[in-house]
Amino acid sequence: MEIVDIFNILHNAVEARNNGKKISQKEMSQQLGIPMRTYQDWRLGNTKPQASKAVVQMLGYLEDDEIIRVVRKINKLGDN
């Protein structure tokens, strides 16, 4: 699986979480606090943030409840 696939799966999952309401790349980039062009490049596969694949692989080593706990902890750290 390529990084571009991971970003597209995640983007689609966030849209599905919002009852299928489309989320623009601009909206998503704003939510992530990154430039829109950067997010576009990730989704198109033009650039690949190096840590992304490793992060997803590491999450794959965990059980579902552990993944939820870790992601929530990361989100709380991001709010600070």
C-alpha cells in the first residue's frame, strides 16, 4: 500500500464519519493545520511525508482498543 492510498482511505473515512458529507481538501488542510497545497500533494502522491507509513504500520501492531487510546492521546497532545 502506498502513502497516497493511506491518505485517500483516511480522507474518505472522515467523510463517511460525517454521513458522507464531502470535505474539501482546503477544509481538511485547515483542520490539520497544514497548507492546502501540501495536503493536495499528499493525496495525489506527489510528495510523501516519510513518517506516515511508519505510523500506520505501528498502529497496525496494536489491538483496536489500543489504537483508539493512542489516537485519542495524540489528539489531546495536539490540542495543547
